[in-house]
Amino acid sequence: MTMNRAIRHGGRLLALTVAACGIAAATALPASADEQPTRPELTADCASGEGKCTFNSPQLGEAYLGQFRQVSDSLYNCSTSDATQSMTWSDTVGSTDSVGVSVTAGGKIAGIIDLSVTATYSHTWTSTHSESSSLGMTVKPGEVGWISRAQVMQKVSGTWQTHYDSPKWGHYYWFWDDTVTGPAANGTDGKSNAVVVKSRKMTDAEKQSCSADAHDGRAFVQER
């Protein structure tokens, strides 16, 4: 039996229609663009299990250090001397697909990707990473400080295939390319997570807040 893929005009979605007899293959597309599914709709069916989905031919990209982001409260120093304090921090990093949709919000998506990566590379793929600790920091007078963290990240690219028991949007099968970005284990490809203390000068408005009775001549913490 031969099966021909029909490429959706203007996009990366592919559809495969199987004739009712199960022998011939048809390549006719739906009659109008309105009958074409969106990628979020197909992904939702994968997540719910309505579509029987696989993530085929995964390719792992080289790990890289993601962007720094604030992971602690902020320490404002309204005093005239350095303010030193131990600050706790916590960080949770999830995974998103190529259109910026979270793949960790429930459903089966993360498990399908993990199964595919594990089968191909013999190690698990993690869709989310959480970490917390504490760090001492010193903030100069008239400045505000906080703790930032950057997570080692990695992209995995592949092709989704979904199979429906009955034709949906005119087809039994749909295919689409996707790239998912998620956290990687510390040390992957020689890249390491980073935690740093950052600070900046207070704005004029922030300096004015130092004159409040509760903050006058003191350092205080503001929740992020």
C-alpha cells in the first residue's frame, strides 16, 4: 500500500487520507481553509488522547544557557551603609513549543516527547525543572539588589503524527513539524546553570519611598 502526503498550502501541516477499504490512499485536501485544523487544535487532541500521537525522529540541539531572570525578592537599601542579607530564591522552568505554547500544562504531550527521546538517545527528557536555595547578597546605599538565575536549555525537533479512528478535518492522519525548548540537565554539552546577584541604582520614585517612616534609614525587602 502506498500513501501520499498532501502538503497544506502556506503551512507545514501534512494530511494523509486513507480510503475506507484500507488499501488505496487519497490526497484530496479539505474543500476550504476553514476545514483545516490549527496546530493548537491538533496538539490539544494529542494532549487529550483523542488523537493517537507520536513524536517522530527527534533531534536534540546543542545545549545553551538561557536568559537570566529574577528568582528572588528585591532588597532595597535606604540606609547610608552597605546592607547584607541572606535571600532565598526559587525557580521553575518549563517547556514551550515552536509557537510558544506550554507543553507542561497537563495532558500527554510531555510524556510522548520523553518516550521518543528516551527511545532514540537512551536518556530521559525533562519537561520542567525546579530548584531553590539561598544566597547572601550585599547592596550599596541607594541601590536595589536581587538574585537572577539562568537555566541550561535545549531544543528538540521532530515531526508530530496523529492518527484518528475516524477521519477528522477530512483525514485519518495529520503531520506537522515542531521544535520544543525545555530545560536540560546541568552540565549538558559543558554548559552550567548560573545564579548571580544583580543590582541597580534606585529610581527617583524608589528613593522617595525611602522617606516613608517604615523605610527611613533602613533596608527592606519587597516581594517580586
